[in-house]
Amino acid sequence: MKISRIAQLGAVAAVAALTLTACAANEGTTSGGDSSDAPESTLSGELVGAGSSAQEVAVQTWGAGFQTANPDVTVSYDPSGSGAGRDSFQAGAVAFAGSDRAFTADEIAEGPFDGCVEGTDIIQLPAYISPIAVIFNLEGVDALNLDAATIAGIFAGEITNWNDPAIAATNEGVELPDQAITPVHRADDSGTTENFTDYLYQAAPDVWTYEPDGVWPLQSGEAAQGTSGVVAAVEGGVGTIGYADASRAEGFGQVSVQVGEEFVAFSPEAAAAIVDASPREEGRTEGDLAVAIDRTPDEAAYPIVLVAYSIACEEYADPAQAALVKGFLEYAISPEGQDAAAEAAGSAPVSDAQREAMQGAIDLIVTE
């Protein structure tokens, strides 16, 4: 998974340009916490990250809180998408990445990670948990119940009209128009797409035969760049349907997903239930906390969930970055940071057990 020198230089330039604007935007930010009794900060410098647009609001919230406690620190984040964020981190262009999926074991083995000391491991923290909402724009309809096969059929281009019998079967009494369906998907390499297609693949394998991937596998439907692009395309279209982080679902028609005999609406609590019940992936290092999500639960938990990772080096080629990354990540997983993100982005605060495991990973970062 090596990156060309041109791509590396492009990533560095893009982040440098972002940093100039983000520094001004971050001036005067505050957090909801009271740090008046906290010891005076000794941290200073600039911390730059990039990646997941789905967790943009959460990362901005963590950055604001961390800067309030450390006024000589500036945090900048480019919501360029998970794939771009992983590439930038791997090229050493940013100190941390946000990604809606973890680096795979094969990708890690291929390397290299230019910002890390050669031979050191990376850490991957499932610090942001959020439902992925299936949103739609259909006049006169605010909510729908859909099973996995129907959702898969819509996005596979097999169900093309809103009054299709498969949709009507689970929505008795809803007046469905004779209106073409326009499914909207991500145009970029997206962890949100990988999580969504993983759900379709696990829950409706007879309909969705494509293996999970961050790159959309079909030419049908409408493609849009980033979470914001999908939201804008659904909002601006007629008869549109898409998928996006639940923090962006307000104002749209929303789908409740069938789990067993029930239809479950998205919520932070229902999303957290899936993660707590899912095991870690096998073959990972001590600080790599990648989770293997079970999308077909036995109980009523929301199965279309995004687990977004904060990715960092155990040891940095630039030691000055280590303390900044460590402090930022500790704030992100803290009860204060998690509650602030939940309020701002609608995410699910991590459990105490998850927090303990992530703190153990963060402790692996070498700061001396």
C-alpha cells in the first residue's frame, strides 16, 4: 500500500493549506468543561489530522476542548474522507487520522508509515461510535420500515419505484407514490460505505453479493463526494435515498431497520449495544483495537453502525508530535470528551471497558 511521491507531496500541501485557515478558525474556541482547577498546561504546538467526514463534528469538538485545556496548542482537521485520511497518515503528512474503518492487517503489514519510527506499531482506537442512518426525501412520507433485503434491493438497483410491493409490505397504511427511486452513494473511498456495505453483505447476502468495500461497487445510482455531498444530493433530489452518519439525519425521512421481528430506529444506545457485543478482530497488536462488528444481532440493536477509529503511531519520527497526539486522544476518550461529542454529533459514548482498553493503547505512545 505504498503511496507515490506525488501523492505524498499533494497530501502535505493540502494539509498545510488547511492548517493556515484552521488556525484562525480555532481561535477563541471553548469547551463545556471547567478546567479552572486543572494544572497549567505545558503543551504547545500544532496538531494536524485528516480523514473521516462522518466524525468531523466529533473531532472538532474534541479539538475545541483540548485547546481550551491547552491554550498554546492548535488542532486542525481536514475532513477529506477516510481513505484520504489513511493515505495522509501513512505518508506522514498528518499526525493522526480519523477513519470509518481500521487499517486491515494486510495493509499494516505492507506499510510503510512514514510518520512513525520504522518498525513501530500503530494504534487504532474505536473512539467514535455512531449509527449510520438511511435517509430519504419523499414528499408526504417521514418514516419507513424496511427489512435488509429491501434496503439491499434499493441500493443494488433492483427495486426502482417507491410503491414497489416489497416496500409496501412493511409499511401498511403508508401512501407510497408512483415515484422513481434515486439511490445516492459515496463517490470517494469511504469507511461509511464500507460499514454500510458490510451490513448489506451480512444481513442480505442473497441480494447484496458484493463484498464489503469502501469503494461503491456499482455504476447505478447517483454518486456524491463525502458525507456532506450525500446529504446535499438527498436533500436536493426527488425520491432520493442515501446513507450518512446519523448526526446529519435531521430533517430527512428516516428508515427503521428490521431486526428479528422488530423494526429498530437508529439511536446512540442501540448502536453502542452492537459494539459492546462484538469481539476484537483476531491477529491484532496490543494497541490495535479493531472490532469485528456483528450486523445480524439476536436482539433489537441497531445493526448499521459506524465505528470510526482514531489512528496514531506508537512512536513518532517527530517526537514533538507524540505528547500532542497522546493528550488529544486522552481527551477524546475521556467521559468529558465523549459526552461533548455525543451532544454535538449524536454519537454513543464508549463504555468504561472500552475506555480502559483504549487508555492502555494510548499509554503505548512514546513521549520521551
